[in-house]
Amino acid sequence: MRMFVLLPMLGALLPPAAASAACAPALDFEMRRLAGDETLRLCDAYQGKVILAVNTASKCGFTGQYEGLEALYREYGDRGLVVLGFPSNDFANQEPGTEKEIQEFCRLTYSVEFPMFEKVQVRKGTAAPFFEHLAGETGVYPEWNFYKYLIDRDGKVVEVFPSRTGPESKPMIQAIERLL
């Protein structure tokens, strides 16, 4: 009987971080790393970070944005920003390769080191659960490659940037800096 009395008291002794460890809904997804077998729970890896989630493609007019995304990741990573890339072949067959080919292209052509995940669908009606959630919070599904969703440290999707808004653009930089 005493054991039952003590158990509720143990909860009061937990550090505040453990009490606030609940996963934000925007991060409560498991994703497989690009060209790998490892599955990662986004919450476990990125909760408390500012996240820029991007649907990418290697054969698109916006593919050069990989360079700017990597620059953001390197510039602001120490302050808590992480860029997450999600290749998608949903628009004009602009990501037709295998995950291994995509990974090699990103690393060799743009020196991408930010985390990249499995190839997914992002369009309304077929979107992967993570992109369904992003669209549900914002009302916006990607209309093309390189749509960017900015998620704050609390896991709330706070802004969407269309393909034409480059990673080095003033509005994007200002939005990221506000959150850091």
C-alpha cells in the first residue's frame, strides 16, 4: 500500500524538463533517414529547436536553394536552427532518382550536411503524415518544390515560404532570427 502512496510523490520530484517532455504535435512523427534504415522520431531529435522543413527536388529550377539552405544550417545551427529536407517527386518528375542517388547528388553538388529524410509525397490527398500536419496547421500544401515551413521551438508552425522565397531572402532571415 505504501508503494502506491509514494509513486504519486515521485512525479513531483521529476525535473521540470521531464515534465515538459511532451512531444509537440508537429514533431510527433517517425521518419526514415535518406538512403538508410534508421528511423528517427522527430520529437526526440529536434524538440526545442527552430526547424525549417523543406520539400526538395534535385532537378528543379529551385534546386540551387540547397546551397542557401546549407548556409542557413551552418550559420544558425549553433543557435538552435535545424533544416530538414524531404525529397519529393510530386512536381513534374523533378526528383526521379533513388534515395541513394539523391543523397549523393546533395552531398557532392551542394555539400549538404543538414538532415535529409526519406522520399515522400507532399500534395493534398497523398501527402505523408508530416506534410498533412504542416498543411493542416497552415492551410497550405506545397504547390511546388522547395516550399519551406518554419516551426518554432514550441513545435508550432509559424510561417510558410513558397518556392520563390529563397533561403537567403530578407523575410526568411528575419523570421528565423526572431525565433532564435
